[in-house]
Amino acid sequence: MRRQPRSGKRHVLRWVAVGAVVIVAAGTLGAYLKYRAVYDSITRVTVPSTALGHRPPVYSTDSLNLLVYGTDSRKGLSPHQQYILRTGRDTGELNTDTIMLVHISPGRHQVTVTSIPRDTMVPVYECDSGPGYTGQQANPGGAVQINSLLQAGGPTCLWKTVEQVTGVYIDHFIGIGMLGFVKVVNDLGGVNVCVPFTVNDPVSGLNLTSGEQHITGVQALAFWRTREDLGDGSDLQRIQRDQFMSAQVVKGVLHSGLLSNPLRLLSVVSDAAASMTTDAGMTVSDLVHIGASFRSLSGQNVQFITAPNEPWPQNPNRVQLMQPQASEVFGAIARDMTVPKVSTTPGPSATSGGAQVLTTSPSNVKVAVLNGSGVSRVASEAAAGLTSRGFVVTGTGDAPDFAYTKSVIEYSSTADMAAVNTLKQELTNVTLLQVTSQAPGTVDLILGSDFTGLVPQGPQVSAIPTPTATASSSQPSTAASPSASASSSGIANLAQSNGGITAAAACSADSSAFAGPLSP
């Protein structure tokens, strides 16, 4: 029997189907090639866990903490780009212009961006050497300006130091160069800024007339970097201006629908990739997913604050973290909870039926830190941590042997109990031992093998009210993380209580960020 001729309609459908498969395959291949091109252009740094020292605990497993920094490196910029961006020539220096700790709450309902001033003085932790940097030896009694750590020990050194001084566990880091910043702002369509008077800064190239202005990448970079010739010339005031500009960027992004368009997001990441540095554990998919997860945010739920700080006693042009305020803020971020009020009087002891525990200021405690376990660097890192908290570290070294399991505080007499109790609060599972031969007025801290780090700065979890906590509870909660609703009613007040702003702030509200003797 002769076969019936094929239906023309079926023939066309078959070729349409084949064509569709080809198009989909080509699109998939194109997307893969695009992904690979982006992935390959990002500088990725492998960070061994051992290089970060004793890391803070993870209190909120559903939160995400990112260390984001901007560099002043001219590396890779052509002479023309250096001229256009007003950066000057490449001198080989690598400093951080901007350092931010970005905390993303569980459920992605709240974002808290904490700026750490580039002039902040921090303890000198040990940092390994690597390509392009010589490393850094620990100096428990020393201090270093935080913006120099990238030059000394690369991103790993900055990551380690920020973790140690804040007590916040950091999941990833993202570094962005100046050209990448310009490209991202251009991809976003520019940003609105407000200036209360005409600004013409020949150093940065910032040239704006009074009022609200819409600026693109080059001028946005100039606005971000302008410092010495505006307001009071401080980095703190520059951060304040940059936070207002960041708020306008967030507002524009949320209104543009960008976060609901993965292709546009990938395009933005693509343009920034060549100027971007991340840890090896972060992928392009991670970056796009983080951006897309914010699409349900409102400007009111994105807040910007500056880490509480005060002038550094040795140089008023530098700052140090202000205590206990900084510990409260970072403790709340680490746990994704409310900042509790700080008691100004000693509280009752859980073990003494309400009796007060005698303590003193850490600056009155002189302590020698000794390695009693044989673990490499443990004494120097603990000493640096204690120094950052105000203790006077008289030295470090090895204990008579490495057989200590529990840590021990050795003291001379009851006259030293205020110092002993103050030091004890920084540790867990520690034994007190009176040694009459110990020099009066000083204590020895011998670190045992079960020592995993100082108690994270900030309030204890048991002191933070939770729906199920009781007033007599003295044990920390073992819950992995608070709920998204707890987050919404918890750290959401940080901007209000710390002089910050949210992304809902009006552009014109930042006039105080321009006030000072250098302004007209």
C-alpha cells in the first residue's frame, strides 16, 4: 500500500520544534559562555580557614554577613582612565577607601550596612604573606590603621581583623575597584544626590551646582571620594554623605525592577567583574541570587549606620571603636536581635544568690597571655583580642608546659579579684587559681586546649528577651537563629538608635554632612 504523503502542517511543526530546540540550546550555551566569561574575569582569592584564626561563633545560621570594601588601586587603569577618573598615577599602593559590613537578615527582609571608618585603629593580628603583600606579624600592644591591611596582608588580613574586632562571623567578601564602581552606577542609570551649595573640587573632579542633581558614574565616584576639601574634611562626614547617596541608589534599584530581572542583574555583575575581587567560595550565581532575593525589600528595611567610634587618644585624626556601644551594635548584628540597654551597675551573679560580682574597667587589668596548649599563635591572637577590648597586655609567651586542657587565670591575692572577674567575663570554661608568688597587680592567663576564642563582644544571648525566655534564665539559647519576624522587630532599630538612616531618607536631608569650615 502506498504511504500517504506527510501532512504539511506536521512537517512545519517539526521544523518549528527543531528550530526551538536550536534556539534554546544556543541561548543556553550563550548564557553558559557569558557566565564563564564573568566568572573568569573576577579575581578570586582562596582563604584557608586556618588563616582567619579563632573565628566568632555563628549565632544566626539563616543570616548572611558580607564584608564589602572599595579600593583606591589604580592597577589596570589606562592613563586616559586615570585622567578621566582623577585618580592620579598608579603608585603601587593598595588601600581601602570604604569598608562596610553588610548584614542580611533571615528571610531577606532586612539589610543593615555598617560602615567602618577607614581611619579606625585596630589591633595588629598576624596575617600570612601572599602574592603582592608581605604579611604582618602580630603585635598585641600595637595598633594599625584598618585601611592599610589590604596592602599588608590582602583581603584575608582585612577579613580576619574585622571578624576579630566585631565578633561577627563573615560569610564572604566582595572588593570593588574604582572603574567597577563607575560602571555599576552607569548600569543603574545614575543616582540622585543633593548638595546645599555649588561644589567645584579640582582634586576629585566633583563639579555640582546647588540642589538635587542626577549624576552618572564618573561624578558619582568623585562624590564618593571627596573628603579633604568639603565640610570638616573628615572621613566620618564623607561616610555620612556616601550613605545618603547609597540610600538613593537603593531607592532607584528597588523602583526599577532590576532585582526581578536576572539577565539585567547578570549584566551589572558582568560590567563590574573585571574590577571585582571575591573569596573563592562565592560564585556569580551567589551574587545574582543575593541581588534577586532583595526584590521584596522596601527602602525602610535597608539601613545605614556607622560603627560607634571616638577619637584615638594617640592621634585625634584617627578613631577607635567606642565601647560598649560598638559591642552592642555588633553583638546585635551577630545575633540578628535587638540592642539591649546597658546596665551601669553590676548585675547579680547567677551563682551567688544575687550577690554583686566585683569588676573593674579592662584598662585597669594587666594580663600576661601564655600558651598552655601548644596551638600555634593562640596566645598572640588572644592577646590582640584582649587589647582591642581595652585590657593591658603585658606580654605573651609559653606556659611551663602544653598540658593544659582548661584555661587558667592565675592571680596573687583577693586584692586582684576585680581584675580576675573582669578578665573571666571574656572567657568560657576557665579556672581561677591563686598563686602567692604571682606579682601583685597582674594576672596570668594560660590558654588550654579547649580554648576556641574570646567570648564574642556584645550582650550575652541570655540577656536578650525572646518570646520563651524567663527572667531567671542564665543559659544561652541554643536556637540556631531567630525567626524573620524576630529580625524585623530586632535590629531594625539600629539606624534610629545610632544616628543612621534608611534607604527611604530624602536626598535633601543630608545638609549636615556638608557643614564645616571647608564649606562656603
